[in-house]
Amino acid sequence: MTRSRVTASQAKQSSSRWLIHSCLASLLSYALAFGLLFDRPLAFGLLRAQIDTKLEHAAMIEVPKLVILAGSNGPYSHRCEIIEPLLRMRCVNGGVAVGIGLDYLFARWQSYLHRGDIVYMPMEEAQYVRTRAATDVGPDAAIMFRHDWRTLAALSPDRWFAGLFAFDLRFALMAPTEAFLQMAHFRDPRPDVTGTMNTWGDHVGHTAERATPNQAIVASLPRGHAEAEQIRSGYGTSLIVSFVHWANAHGVRVIGGLPTEFADHPMPEATQEAIQSVYLTNGADFVVLPNFSRYPRSAFFDSGDHLNEAWQAVHSRLLAEQLRSHRAPIAAAHPDDPTDRPAPRNTPTD
């Protein structure tokens, strides 16, 4: 009887060890497959290429530079190609998309920002209120686990696990499909529909003509706004504050700004004040354009964060003039450049 119990116990322990070893082997196979083999060069490859290209451009600039960081509001609504000659200061448009985690974006850019640089941040409202869970499982989680373990290791441990488990059955099915399309020299239709990126990192080619099919949608878009308390307590806000503190400690000047929005549905004043306070109470600066970055719906390409190319140019000139009149940051970079000219006034009209 005793021998029978011992045998049963040994069998149970052996089964448990087998189960544990099988689970570990499965986890290892999963990690190796998605970390070294499976990739989505079309869906995520474009985002990764944009980030790397912008950073490579920044690495070639040895003088103090202006960097624009935001979601897609950065490249769609701002144009460094126009701002650079007006400020006589090199400019890189580092914005990509709201879905890219701010902790990842900041971690990548910190190595390319130096004393005397200026970072302008017209962050979308969604960036401030984005939750930790949403940040952890954004597309950058898969990008880091597949291509950038160095940045992933520099982030918090919860990001390591999010990166490890950022993949699913859909990813596994789409990976070989996208790999085949890439080998077959598949022509990406997106540039023909929405435009592409220039040397400065700006989005270009999103003309009013190309925006015509989107106008009915843009005209009917409801534009909700975050509440002031959501801005103050948002996880994205905490990431922005941490970046501002890092910038202050390294001689990098941060200037906050408002995102572009519909003139007929502006954000509440309390929300705007909450956004300003994120920067002003943490040692950064803040710029408000004369028109509060508000434009008629006909000025937008496909959303409230994306001006079309013509209005992107208008907005960029307004911003450049406002930054010139904002004496402290620009004078530090160009002490001989007159910065006392008043910024032009502008109001949104349709």
C-alpha cells in the first residue's frame, strides 16, 4: 500500500514536471518565433521606418535644433520645412502616431537631444489621458520586442511583459502574408492616398484635393474633449512630466502647445488651462497661437488632428512667428536674432 502511494506520488510529480517543462518550452518557442522570425513589415514597418529616419536626421544636426514631438498632429499639421528657415534653426518633425507609447518615444529621442535643443510638444488630448494599459500594448511593444530590445530593456518591467505578450494569432497569420508581399515588391498604395514623408519628417502630399473624399466624414465628426481632471491625472500626463524633468536636467528647453482642432467645437477653457499647467508648473514653457490652433473643418484632411497641406503651411508660419516672439527659448539659440517682433494675429474663418 505504501509503495503504491509512493509510486502514485512519483507519477504525479513527474507529470507536473513534464507540464512545467512543456509550458516553458512553449513559451520559449513563442518568444523565439516572434522575437526572431515573425514580423509585420507593412503594418508596423512603416512606423518603425519613420521613427528611425527621423532620428537619423536628428543625429546629423550638430547645432541646436527644434524638435516637434506629438502624435500624428506633429507631422500632419506642422511643417519643419517651413519653420526651419523662418527661425533660422534646424528642425526635425519627430511626431508619429498617438498609438506609439510616449515612454518609448521619449526614450528613443533622449539620446538625440542635447543642451540648447528646443522640443515643441503640441500633444493631442488623447496623449494626456492615454492609460497605462493602452500604452503598454501599443504597436511599439511589438516593434521593440522584435527589433529594439535595448530600448525595451530601458523601460519599466511591465513593458517587458507587455512586449513579450504583444502578439496574437492574427499577427502570426499576417506576418508571413506581409513578408511575401514585401518579397514580391508589393506597391504600398498609402502614399497615393494620404501622402508621404519629407526629409524633415513632415507629412506632405495630403492636399486639399486628396482630402475631398474625406470632407463629408470630417464635417460630421463629433469632437469630444478630455476634462481638466482627466488631463491632470492621466498616465500620459505623468510621462510628459517625467520627460520635462529630464529635459530640464539636461539643458533641453520644452515648450508645450495646443493641438489643432475644429474652430466650431473648441476644447473647454478648463481643459486648455490644465494642459498649459502640465508644462508651466514643471519648469517648461507654453505657446498659444493667436487663433488657439483652431481652424475651419474645410482646413482638415481626415481628422481634427490633421490639417491638409495648405493649412499645414499656414499653421507652421503662425507657429514660427509665435516662437520668434517667444524671446527666451529662441534668443538662447540665436542671441543676435531679433525676436521682439509681435506675432501676427489670425482668426479661424471658413
